[in-house]
Amino acid sequence: MQLLILLVVIVGIVAVGQLAKVYELSSRISGKREEDISHADTRLNANLFLVFLVVFFASVAYLYWAYGDYAPPAASVHGDAVDTLMSFNIWIITAVFVLVNALLFGFAWKYAYDKDRKATFFAHDNRLELIWTVIPSIVLAVLIIYGLRTWDLMTEDASADAIRIEVYSKQFDWTARYVGNDGEFGQSNYNLITPLNPLGIITPEGVEDAMAEIEKQMGKVESDLSFEKGLLEAERAQLVASLVADDHGHGGHDHGEHSSHGDAEAHDDHGGHDHAEDHGDHGDASGHDDHGSHNGGWKAIAENRIAEIDDILEHQTDRLLILTDAQIEAKEDKLKRLKRHRQRIVELESFTFDNGLGSFEAGRDDQVVKGEFHLPVGQEVEFVFRSRDVIHSAFMPHFRAQMNSVPGVPTRFKMTPTITTDSMQTILDDPDFNYVLLCNKVCGAAHFNMKMDIIVESQEDYEAWLEQQDVFLVDEDNPSTPESQPEPTADVESEVGAEIAMIH
């Protein structure tokens, strides 16, 4: 069957080609040039323009009638304003569309070629210039001003009793956060993001846990470097060479022993042993500036370190590592990154809200939810958007709401839902319907799957649902009132001071 269809198509193409050749041959025989067009052909084409115009307008009118109500009912207060703005734009676009196409095809019909008529030519007309410059400018100004007014309604300051919800985006997931009883979002920082703290909410406990985790990772890297066989052998060779040079050069009384000491100290950084402190303590304990004693003390330290290395190389072979230069460099880079990470956490600073609540404390009663979040019908909601990685676009189609979620730049808008989920299911005759939050910016391979359900319900149902959500950090001694915990400012400051002292 497919072969038969293919043969029919080929025969049809060949037939069309042959007909074209016949027409070209007959034109040559009759002496008619290809560019010569008869009056009858001209009028036929002109009339076909009119026929096409009528069919074109009729088709557009049908599409407007069949699909003009393309969106479900707006489910928010400002959604009605957005729909009105869109309808206003559509009517202006439709009017321009009809006018331009009517003139286009009408002129093609009226001014069809006539050998007895000569076209009028003029280079410039001020009236036409004014018409197609001033009128579009006025229309565009009206559209822009109208659109800005509608935008301002969405982005102006929310009322004092508005519910505040943070919508946090990352590839390819949404997370919502409610402010809790204290009415303030806790301070957040990306340096504190962990699997159990996906938003990086700052609390004294979180800072302590993060520091402990970083110290654990640093200890692991330093341990790997301390038991790297090549580094240990290089350290031992340098210490032995320093001892030999000291003995042969100055007979045990080297007034430049501090230079050798500096070499050993620099090398000991790889081994994880700070002999400089031991040597300094020894000097202080002696109570006098005896170069021979200092020299002997350094020799003892170097010999002890050599003995430690020999013990590791001979008796702790199970702990030895053999790494390539690239692997050693990677671990050293990781150690530097961890130290920078630790320093950034140390430098975190708290601030105080107008109600006297500390920003590190405010996050305790924040409620973090995933999968779906709830809104009360008829209650104004202020959304704050943040992104962890790339630009996302928070799109809630049924609320006619959309806002880019930009890394490092919180964005916001407000809206008031007007139709509950149950009511919209009835309106659409779809028992499985749910409002949804989508990403409307292509953000990666799984962008298509980045969504979160939204449940709009009565105030009573919303409060009951919110009551069941866990707070971010519960005080075990007084879990019912997380906002009443004592300010940890002094403890945090002492912690930070201790960490800074440790780093330096």
C-alpha cells in the first residue's frame, strides 16, 4: 500500500512537470511572453484577494468564537484585573489586525494592474507621517500606562495582616516557608544549607552544627595529608638534612639555627604538627637566651618528629596513603575552601527586627513545607521568591501571577485568592483539579517536572493545616512557644570570637 501511494505521488509530480512544459511550449508557439498578463487574469487575481479576505476574516471570527475563552476563570482579585488588561490588548490588536488586512487586500483589489492607468508617485506626505506615528504612539502609551497600573497593584506593599510566604526554588524543586507566630522570616544564608536545612535558615544551633561538620571535614582532609607517604618521606628527608647541616656547619652551636627552625616549621604544616609552638614554649621555660639550649631543643623536636615519621612508615602502614600530585593538590584546595567556608559562617551577623526579635532567633518557628502549600480564601498573601542556583520563574496560572526567582535578589508580589480548590473543581467539573505552581523559565533538563500543588481553602481549614506543620526548630523544654526562647546573642558572639581566635 505504501509503495502504491509513493508511485502515485511520483506520477503526479511527473504529470505536473509535463503540464508545465506543455504550457511553456504553447506560449512560445503563440508568441506570448511569460511576463504578459491579460486583463482577465488580473481581474481574476484581484477578485480572489477579496474572496481570501472574506474567508480569512470568517476563519478568525470562528476561532474567536470557539476558543476565545481559552483560560479558566481567574482565581484571584488581581487576576480579574489582569484578564481585563489582556482583553483590552486583544481588542486593540484585533482592531489593528482587521484594519491593516482590510486595507492590504482592499488596495490589492482596487488597484489591480490596468495598462490604461498610470500610478501616482509622491515622495513624502506629512499627514500620512503624522497619522502612522502619532496614533500608534498614543495607543502604545495607553497600553503601557494601563499595564504599569495593573503591575503596581500586584507589587505594591501588602497590608499589615497579609500572610507572608517565601517560595524557594532550586533545580528542580520548590519549597515554601511560613513566618510562624513571630511574624518574621528567620535570617538565611546559603553557607548553612544542608539536607536538613534546605533553605539555610540561621539559628545558633545551625551555626554550631555547620561549624562541627566543617571541622570534621577539615580533620579528615588534614589526616589524609598527614599520612600521605610521599609527604612524610619528604618531611623526614628535610629534617635529616637540616640536622646534618647544623652539625657539620656549626658544631652544634648555630647562631642561625632559627633559619633551620623556620624550614622545619614550614615543612611541618604538611605533617599537621606545629613544632614552632613547642619550641617557643621550651624557650620561654628556660628563662634565658642560651643559643646552645635553643639549638639543642630544636634538635630534640626534629629527632622526635623523625621518630614519629619512622613509626608511621614502619608500624602504621594501614593508615598510609599514596596520592598523586594532582590528588594532593586537590585535597589542599579542598582544605582552603573549607577554611573559607568556615570563615564565612564565623562572619555571619545577626540584626534585630522592629519588635526586638533577633534575626537568628526568628527562624526557630518558621514552618518549611514541600510538595504542596495552603492558602486561605479571601486573605491577602505576600510572596517572597528566592533561588539557590539559576533563574526560575514562579508561575501560578490560575491566579494570573508570575515572578522571576533570581539568585541573590529576593523578588515579591501579592495576591488574594478568591476561589477555593473545591469550588474550582466544581466549576471545571474536574474532581482531580489542583492549583499549581510551575516554573515558567527553562532552567535545566528536568524543568518540565518542577511544580508544586497549591490548596486554597477556608480560613478554618487553613489554620488547622498550618497548626499541623512542624516548626523548623523546636525547643524541647518549651515546644509550644518557640518564639519565646531567650536571645542567644551573647553566646553567639562568644562562639564567633572563639572561632576567629582559633582561625588566627
